Amino acid sequence: MIYKTIHTTTYRYEGSVSQSISEARLKPRSFARQRVLEAGIVVLPAFATQESRTDYFGNEVTTIAVFGSHDRFIVTSGSLVEVMARPAPEGLPTIAWEAARDCFVAPGSQERLAASEFVFDSPYVPSVKAVAEYARASFPAGRPLVEGLRELKHRIHGEFAYEPESTSIEIPLQEVMDKRHGVCQDFAHVMIGALRSLGLAARYVSGYLRSGADVQGAEASHAWVSAYVPGAGWVDFDPTNDVMPSEGHVTVGWGRDFGDVTPVKGVALGGGGQTVDVEVRVTPVA
């Protein structure tokens, strides 16, 4: 599938802002199962400046500086992206989860060494006893890793209620476990924390869903999980929708948790209060 994506973030301030500096991680990335054909970012006010770099995880970061009085700040990212089908779960390795865990004790390849960085706690996914206990039911002794991953994804989907705008990124993981509701980023963090509690490598993926699809999280930034499966590499799981992402998911970036791939973040001098509106459209073109 080839998609046209448009992601617009609008900040409106109560008063005048004298200057602001922001980082945007909005350009989709190219990798084995996705190819970016076009990508660009347009910013208002027009006198804003842009600089690009690649962060530690390989995501493209656009730094935007606005030096001059303004009462709104609008960032629009547009892209043309080709997304390829993912392997069917039946074709994935049947390695037991304990063997997958043990491969990080002494990584035998550069790929496994890089994956081992995602075994550890991160700022938004600390060790939480309730999360570790929740993980155990899906990973009894000897169970194939992929089988456990699919069941964990399914359990989160069935046992946590999806409620848009019910939480913010500041809500601790323990509170998400207590209340059993949230949004896609919460469910991704729960699954990542569960896997890391078992010594497995899991990373946070930021992206989009096809507009108009009968899924939760469309028309906005979406999040899911990628787990490292020895013999197959990184395999994606979407606990919000209980699916394994394929042609309907567009990947923007990945990192340890939401903090590493925040779509837009920054600081502003002045302005008082602010409101933020986000619009996302992902339309198939071929």
C-alpha cells in the first residue's frame, strides 16, 4: 500500500509568545518493510527556521525555532509512504520465550547487542510489580515466544478499556494498571513493561493508522509495540486493536517509550495558557 499522510499540530496561545524552540519527530522512517517516497514539514509563522538531524534511534528530528512575536504555532508534516506486508505469525520462529530471554545474556551478534538495550527500564516504563505479575500468565514455562506475545496483546485489548482523552502521558504506569483504562500509549507501555519484566526486548513504536478504518486510534498519532524475536528480528504487536500491524500501520519512529518519539515538544517564552489541536489523515493512493 502507498499512503499520503498529513499530520497537523496547532498550538494556540492566550497571549503573545516572543520566541519558541521545538523538536518534531513527524517524518516517517524507511526500513525493510517501509519506504518513504516523499516527506516534508511546513511551519507557520513563515519566519520560523528548521534544522534536521538523526537521533540515537535513527529517527529524523526537525528542530524548529521561532524568533519573533506569535500567538499560534502550526506544524504540518506531509509524506508519501509505501508500506509492505509483514510476515504471517505462522511463519515466525517457534523459539521458547526463555531461550529468547537468554540470548541477551551474551549477545552473539550486533543485532542482538542493539536489541538488548530495550530490555531495561526507561523513564515512562519503570519496573512495576503489578505489570510483572500481569505478564506471567501469558508466559508459562516453555511457551513459544510469539504465542505468548499474541496472547499478551489479546489480554490487554480485552481487559483494558480504550477511552480517548482519559489519561495523559504523566499518568504513572501503576495507575494505568489500577484503573485498567487509557489510550494507545498506555497500552503500549503496559505491554513493553510486561515484556521487559521477563528479560525480553521491547520498544515503543509511534505512527499512524489508515484513516476511516474501523480501529481505535485512527485520525491521530498511534502507538504500538515491537518485540525482538530471535531469527525474525523486530515483530510488531498492536494491543489497542489486538492485531499484528501490517499494511494498515505507518511507522514514524521508535524508541524506549513515548518520551523518545514525542511528535512535537518544546518550550515557549510567554503566551500564558495554550490549547493544542492535532489532525491526522492517512489516505491510500495506490
